Amino acid sequence: MELAYIPSPSSGVLYLGPVPLRGYAFCIIIGVFVAVWLGNKRWIARGGRPGTVADIAVWAVPFGLVGGRLYHVITDYQLYFSEGRDWVDAFKIWEGGLGIWGAIAFGALGAWIGCRRRGIPLPAYADAVAPGIAFAQAIGRWGNWFNQELYGRPTDLPWAVEITSSADGRVPGTYHPTFLYESLWCIGVALLVIWADRRFRLGHGRAFALYVAAYCVGRFWIEYLRVDEAHEILGLRLNNWTSVLVFLLAVLYIVLSARKRPGREPVVEPGAEGDGTGEDTGDEDTPGSEKAAEDAEKPSTADAGGNGPEAEDDGSGERAASADEADGGAKDGAGSARKS
């Protein structure tokens, strides 16, 4: 008998009067708000304008949801198009089923459209929102807890999750809470990206690539614990192969980008660098603070022109000495003329 475990909710839907509030959708919505909020703060700290992240998210979020659902339906088509299944269920996104790979790919496409309309480089935008996306994933994973899905192998560990539903082939019992493992891993990834970005001043999409690479590492070992039906290739689940491929591409991008474009973008949003948006963020790396530091180190116009106090003293002393020498030379010359 288990001494402790994580209980699952009896229902994944809460009703506010006649309005159903689904836990899965609620977690996704909260995650989106957190991602936009944090991304906005980071964007302003880099010299961008407030509200730009939200404006572009209007494009990125819908594209991400569509892409995530498409990836899930395509890779798990048997859940919707095999015998005895109803293909209409493929559109019931609130019942769960979003593939992060499709969500990121299509979300990036939507973000590219939004960035292009604003004249903003996509890599800079991606760097700003990367930690927020990881936090959003951490929150969104709890939607799987509400739906009692995507759990791991049976276990009697104190933090095992209890599955009570027997729908769709589930067997009630206690299992590894892979949703919890991935949620905690994503929090760690977000903190890693924030630290690395401050320490190494990542730019040109490298912060986002670091998020992708770090997430893939965690996703690889978490996949080993999952027992839900999945396609396998050479003994590995499809998502394991996807993790390996995406990890290698992310690392390759970091290496090549660091060689080709070291440092960070000096301007992330045209026309925003002069409106003072980055002055009150408290980020020592903001363009505004860097410019102020450079201006403070430059000599003043008065010093450069020789009109400051020090310049007057030095200059007058030199001119006086030159005048005395000239007078002395003239007197000597006159004396010599009289003697001759």
C-alpha cells in the first residue's frame, strides 16, 4: 500500500455556472500570459518598446497552437483515424494533445510574420521570449495532470501520480509523474537561459538555441519513462529521435552563430533606442545604460577644445614661456647689433 502519492483530479473540467473551465486549456492560457509578461520585460531591457512582444504573440500563439495540434495528430494518427475512432476528435484540442515540436516550429513562423511586419529581427525576439516559453511549458504540463495522461511507468515512489481513470485503455494505479518531471526540467531550463544570457550576453538567437538544446536533453530521458502509445524507430520512440536531431541542430547553430556574429545586437527595434524605454529596467546591459556609461567616459567639449580650467593653465604657461624666450632672443639680437 502506497504511503504517499500525488492524487489526480476527479474531473479535468470545472464549471463556472454553465461555463466549463477545462484545466488543460487553463494551464495553457496561464503559460501564455507568463511567457508574454516575462518576454516583454526582457525585450524592454534590451532596448525594445513595451507591447511589442504581445503584438507579435498575437501571431505566434495561434500558429503555435495549430502547429502543436498538427504534430500530435500526424504522429498519433491512429488515435483519430483508425477503426472505431472518430476523426472529429482531432479538432478537440481541449481534450489534450499538443506536440511541442510542432508548436515551436509553427509558433516561430507566426513570430517571423509579426517581426517582419514590425521590422524586427526574429533572432532578437526569440532570445527575449525563450525563458518565458520554458516557463509556459512548465505550467502547461500540469494540463496533463488534469487529463490524467502522459504518465510514466508504474512506481510506488512517494511522488507517484495516482491514475483513477480507465478510459482509453488506462489502468488505474500509481505511475511516474512525467508531467511533473518535465515541468521541473523546464523551470531549470528557463533559469539556465536567464543566467547564461546575463553571463555571456547571448545574442542573435543563441539564447533561444540554448533553451531548445537544454529542453531536448530533458525530453530525451523523460521519454524513456512514458508508457503511452508511440511510434518507434530502431527501438527508440519518435520523440527520442526528434530530441536528438533538434539538439544537434541547436548546438550547431550556437557554434556557427557565435563565430559569424559574436556579441549581441546593438539595436533590437528600430526607432526604440532613443525613446528611453530601457532606462528604468534595472538591467545593467540595457542599451541606454551602455550609452550613458560611454558618454560619461568621453571628455567634455570644453576639455577637448582647450577651454577648460586645466587647459587654460597649461596653455597660458606654455604661451608665457614662449613669449619670454622670444623677448630674450630679440634683446640679444639688438645687443649684438650695437656691439658690431
